[in-house]
Amino acid sequence: MRNVQLKLAHKMLLLVVLPLSFELLFVSILAVLLRNAEIELHRETHSKAVISESNELVKNLYDTSSALVAYAVNPSQQVTAEYLKRVELLPLRLRTLELLVAGSERQKAAFAEVYASTNQTLGLLKKVKDDLDSGEKVGNLASAGVLRKRITSSAGALITHVHELVAEERQIEEVAPQVQARIRQLIVFVLIGGILLSIALAVYLALFVSQGTVSRLQVLMDNTRRIVGRQALNPKIGGSDEIAHLDSTFHDMSKELELAEKQKQEVISMVSHDLRSPLMSLDFSLTLIGTGKYGDLNEKGHKELTSAENSVKRLIRLINDLLDIEKIESGKLSVLKMPLSFLTLSEHSIDAVQALAAAKQIKVETQSAGDIEFPGDSDRLEQVVINLLGNAIKFSPNNSVVIVKGEEKDNFVEIRVIDSGPGIPASYRKKVFERFQQVSRGDGKEKEGTGLGLAISRAIVEAHGGTIGVDSEEGKGSSFWIRLPS
Ligand code: ADP
């Protein structure tokens, strides 16, 4: 099926126009056939009417002559009335017959003969009646027989003409059933043929659309999935229709994405080597200066040094977060599960945030019924708990307590970081785990963070097969939890 050259709009048009034209043709043929059948039926009815009316005319004439014979024998009042009634009927029958044959020139000519011979016989009847009325009586049955013969021979011509008149009609009447049967057969044939052709056309069009459009759209859909999954696209779809254009745009887009991806990788390696490494050594040097290794600093110097250290640490955190997010996005975040102890995890994490907590006189406590062992990546899980603790300390009031709570449940371990900060509004309880989502409270604290910590934490927890969430009562504190399979 070569249809790739057609535009999509043309194909759709074809899909409508083709069946429509076919149906119109089909209905027209059927209409013509039905009309023919109707004409044939009408012709047969008409023939029957002409034949019957002609027969009635002849019969009427015979009845009239019989009535006249009876009148000749016994001119009683009843017989006379009978005769007159029949005579009056004759012109009416002639008129009906005339109307019936008005449509055919040949029949009109034959009718003229019938008309003439009827009138002639009628004339004879009238003359005989007049003779009878003027005294010429028919005294016995033999004489009546003679009179009947006279009239019958006069009517003979009429019968011949009537035969001529109905000859064609009889023929029509004879062949009508065959003709009608033929038309009926033809209608059935056209009906079945039309239905079969309709089905064939529908199947053909379905294949036409499916091969030419649906299958190509499927390639297109597959390409969209491939773009998302960063895989190589299917070979280009040929043709010049809209789908082909779209496919070509997809290929261009894919190339652009590949290029962008390459450039992103270059930026990432530049960030991690050319930015992070010098920042790390700067941080190290600042720490050394702080220890007094290169001489003592006065109070102002210490203040400046601390501020510089904080800025550098913030920058390093930001770079680390960005590199982690990139890892998550490219599916390169992997966790190495080893047996872990909750108490160790908690202790290491608290150590890491001790300075932060001390600056706000916040006490960080561990709570658990005993140690809990579970499998996990210690570095990555510490990163999560440190992030939760960092947030808890950042948002908690001075002199408050932050708790790291461990609990062993049915088939998972739950670690909670509980603070008495402002809490998380209900509308943000899911959102905060998405990238760059921060609750804006107007205290400027969100500016201290990147909005990436919880998104990274969620990716790490999920990589462990666990879940993360927060329970919170606004204004009273938050309880961030992670649940890890034990
Ligand atoms: P960051 O802290 O760097 O902004 P996070 O992803 O760690 O990014 O947190 C996202 C946002 O969630 C924070 O900006 C803050 O608005 C809110 N948040 C997180 N932890 C807490 C908490 N313990 N108390 C109140 N708000 C919090």
C-alpha cells in the first residue's frame, strides 16, 4: 500500500469520501432497481385492469343482449328495467377503458375500433328494441334465438377488437412475474454485493490507515519514549506527510538533546574538578588558619575567617547537591548496602551537625529502645540524616531539643528527626520532597538552603527501597521520618 506520499489531511478526507461515494453509488443503484420494480408492478396492475375492464365490457354487452332477448319474450317492467340498466352501464365501461389505455398510442387505436364496434352493437340493440316497441313481437323461443344470433354476430367484431386491445396486455401479464423475479434477484444480488464490498472497503481502509498512519504514529510514540529514556531513536519514517515532518523534528530534537547532554557533562566535570577541588583545598586552608598554624588572629580576623569558612562550606554543599541531583537524574545514584547500626548512624550524623547545634544552644538527642541493625549504605544514609538534622536545627528555636529516634517496626526500621520548629504546612508536606521547593515563611531562612536536600534524601531512601515523609503540626514542630526495609 503506497500511501506515504499523501498528507494526513488527505488520508482523513479519503477515509470519509471513499465510503461515502461508495454508499451513494450503492444507494443510487438500489433506488433505480426499486423504481424499476415499481414500474413493473404498476404495468402488471395496469394490464390486469385493462384485461378485466375489456372482459367486463364484453360480458356487459352479452348481458345486455340477453336482457333484450328476455325483453322480446316478456316485456315486463322488471325485464325492461334490467335491460336499461345494462345499456346505461356500457358507455361508463367504455369511458373507464378509454382512460386506462390513454397512455399508449397503439392501444388508443385499438380502443377506437372497440369503441366503434361497441357503438355499432349498441345501435343494433337500440334498433331491435325500437322495432319491438313498435309492435314487431318475438312470439316464441325460436324467434328469440334468431334475435340473439343477430346480436352475437354484431358483437363478434367487438370481441376481435377487444382481443387486439388486450393482446399486448396479456403478454405483459404473462411475463410480468418473470421480470419481477429477475428484478428481485438483481436487488438481492446488489444488496449482498454492496454489503460485501462495504466490508471489503472498510477492511481495506482500516489497513490503509493502520499501515500508513497508526503504525507510523506508534514509531513516533516509541521515539518520544526513547527521547525520555535517552536512547537512540528509530530510523527516520519516510514520506512527506505531517507524521514524517514530526518525526524529522524529533530526530533534530534528539540531536540537540545529545549535544546539550554532552555540554552538561562538560560543565559537571568542570564544576567537580575545577570548582569543587579548589574550594575543598580552600576550606582546608581556612580550617588550618583557624587552628593558628600560621599564627594567631585577632578577634576580627577570627570573625572574618568564620564567615569565609561558612561561605566556602555553603558553596561546597551547593556543588555537592547539584552533582547528586545530576547523579539521580542520570540514574547513576547507587547504594551499597552493608549491615548498619542505628546508634552509630545517629552518632556520626549528630557529630557532623554538632557545631551548628552548638551555635544555637540546641541539644540533639538519640532515642531508641536499643540498637537496631539493618542493611543500608552508611555514607548515603548519614547524608540523609545529616540533612534532616541540618534542617531541624536551622528551623528550631534556640535552646530547644532535636531528637533522632530509631524504632524497629514489623518489617522496617523507622528513623525520625523531631524538632520544635514552625512545622510544615499541610499543602507543602509532599511538595518539600521535590526539587527547589521551599516553604516561604518570610524569615529569609529558605535563602540559606538550596531546596535540594530533601529531594536528594528521597532519592537515596527510595534507592534503598524505603519511603520518606513528614508528620507535622504547624507551629509546634516537624517529625521527618524515613522507613527502610529491615
Ligand atoms: P533547603 O533546606 O536547602 O532549603 P530542603 O530540600 O532540605 O532544602 O528543604 C526544603 C524546604 O523544606 C526548606 O526550605 C524548608 O522550607 C522546609 N523544611 C525542611 N525541613 C524543615 C523543618 N525541619 N522545619 C521546617 N521546615 C522545613
